[in-house]
Amino acid sequence: MTDVVIIGGGIAGIAACAQIAPHLKVTLLEAEPELCYHSSGRSAATFIEDYGNRVTKELNKESLTFLKSESQGFLKKRGLLLIGKYGEEKEFQTDAGDLGLAHISFDEAFQLLPSLKQEGITRQAYRPDVYDIDTNKLFEYYRKIALENGAQIRKKTKLIGAYLQNNKWKIKSSNGDLSASIMINAAGAWADQVAEFCGISKLNIIPYKRSIARMQAPKGVDVQNWPMLDGVGETWYAKPDAGNLIISPADKQMVSAHDAWADDATLAAGIQSFQGVVNFPINRMLSNWAGLRSFAPDENLVIGPDKNNSSFFWFAGQGGYGFQTAAAASQLLSDLLLEKNVSVDSEILEALLPGRF
Ligand SMILES: Cc1cc2nc3c(=O)[nH]c(=O)nc-3n(C[C@H](O)[C@H](O)[C@H](O)COP(=O)(O)OP(=O)(O)OC[C@H]3O[C@@H](n4cnc5c(N)ncnc54)[C@H](O)[C@@H]3O)c2cc1C
């Protein structure tokens, strides 16, 4: 018997587990043999405070203090350079405004990225306070707290059905039955499926595939301290990764929940865009992958009790922001579940609660 069952062992599930385990008996179920196997193992590990819609930006901001705090040190300064080409001037302006970037000259951009091609580039904008997130460290930080507080983590354990009996969830899993008073749905791309397994109406949380190629940096080009590069209209991005480069075509293909993989044509589009702004050829792919970014219809996260069943909590729709929002989002989930005061204002709370649908 446990108080709370969490479904999903990605960053959402493990952060929720760490927040709640000091207060209640928690068991986390993960279908895969390893934690962090799906989206959480496939991200670009970046923190951009002004990435996402208005509601997401509030969660980013709230998370930043925690991520920056000296004893944790989960962030490393990277910077973000937006590059505009002929014909993209209007969209460039919008992106620079949304992401909080300041216009800089070509020479200033060249200082940041000495391989920048001048030809075809008409605009540059930059902000220094964009960070790499040490996602492994963050995940392990939460896992350690969860375990130290007695949480049970069961891998290779897929929830396959659940029903309420006398105010207790009777849960059927691929690895035996259990029961709990509260269920938390942190199943990422499978959030709607998990809800339906529990007899709860789905919220139309849709997964979109996004791909990344890891490319070898050419000999003699030190990319280590480059900023992250962003194409206008979120059409591609690239950033250094352990001496090499990761390049994403920033694809947004609507799919059903599955173990995602990248296809060559999609990756090639991103590599070509990147190739258009640097003055060296890039051709050796070291590896590639794809993952699912899952969004609710309004693209806000979904945090809190289901509107028809207060013992079923949603912690879903993390989209492309699951790591950068994890601290604030899991705190909010835990405060709601433990019936404590929440730190976000009421308008933001309303925009996150499942009852908005
Ligand atoms: C290419 C890419 C780049 C990204 N870049 C960034 C970035 O730079 N910064 C950022 O903050 N975010 C980024 N993201 C988004 C981030 O990775 C996600 O928002 C986050 O990982 C979602 O975490 P999650 O725990 O909700 O989902 P997941 O990590 O997918 O975890 C859900 C888990 O639930 C399990 N599960 C599902 N059904 C069941 C069941 N029935 N029983 C038991 N377990 C079940 C699954 O096996 C899975 O492990 C990126 C995503 C992608 C794909």
C-alpha cells in the first residue's frame, strides 16, 4: 500500500516524486527498463527564460532561481545568437522580441562565432543569459531525494489499467497489482492513454516529434564556447555538445506516442540550414535521435487534479520545456496535492489547472 502512485519515470515523474516523497509514501512506475528513456533522455538540455508562451515563461522564471543556486549549479552559460537572412526581417524582429534578444552588429556576432558566414546574413541578435542545463545532474538530484525519502521506483512496470474502489485506486500493472489513494499522470506522450486506462477523459495532449543530429566539428575549429545558434521562425538550431555540435531541424511532426527515431531527410534539412551560416563544411554525423514534445491544445502545461476526479493529478504537456520548468512545475504540483499555498498567481494557476478544458 502506498499513498501516491506516479506514472512515468522522466524528468516530470522524478521531480514530482522528489517533491512529494518527504511528505507521503510514493511509488513511481516506469514502463521501460530504464528511467529517462523517452523525451527526457533526448532533449537539447537548454534553458531559455523567454522560450514558450506567457504561462510557460512564468514557470521558467520561477525555476531559474533554483537552477542557478550555487549549491546546485545545474546551469552553464551558453548564450543565444539568432541569425536572420534576406527576406526574414519581419519574423526576425518578432523572434528577437519574444526571446528577449538584443540586436548586435555582424562584427559583434563574428566575435562570438568566428566561423560565421557574412554572405546572406542581414541581422543578428543575442542574449548572454541562456544556459546549458546539466540534465543528468538535475535528474540524479531529484532521484536521490526521492530515494532518500523512501520512494519506491519500479522499472519495467507499465500501468495497464486502474479503477477507484472505496476511494482507493486499484492499479493493474505489467508487474503486479498495487493500490494508492492518489494517482499522478506524468506519462509524457502517453498522458492521454494513461488517463483512459484509469477511466479519466483525455485532454488531447498531442506528441510532436523533434530530431537532432550530432555532428563532428571539423578539425581545428573549436566550437566549445560558441553560443547556441537559432534560425528565424524556430526552423533550426544548433549548439556545441562536448566539443562537437548538435543540430536540430526543429521539426514539429504530429505523431502518436511511440519510441521516436529520426529520419535522414529531416535531419538533412537542419544540417543544410546550419551549413548556410558557417564557413566550413560539416559532413560527419556521429549519432542522431528524436524525441516527443507533448502539448496540450493551448500549449500550457497541465498541472493539478482532474476536474471530475480529485484523486487523479495531471502533470503533463511539458512540450519543449520539461527541464527548464521542472523545478517550479513540480513544486506547484506538490503544493496542490498537499493543499499548501501556491507561489504562482491565480491567473497563472487557472491557466495551468486541468479544469480549464
Ligand atoms: C529533441 C528535443 C529537444 C528538447 N530540448 C529541450 C530543452 O532544451 N530544454 C527543455 O527544458 N526541454 C527540452 N525538451 C523537452 C523535454 O525533453 C520534455 O518536455 C521532457 O523530457 C518531458 O518529460 P516527461 O517526464 O513529461 O516525459 P518522458 O521523459 O517521455 O517520460 C514519460 C515516461 O512515462 C512512461 N510511461 C508512459 N506510459 C506509461 C505507463 N502506462 N506505465 C508506466 N510508465 C509509462 C514512459 O515510458 C516515459 O519514460 C526537448 C525535447 C525534445 C524531444
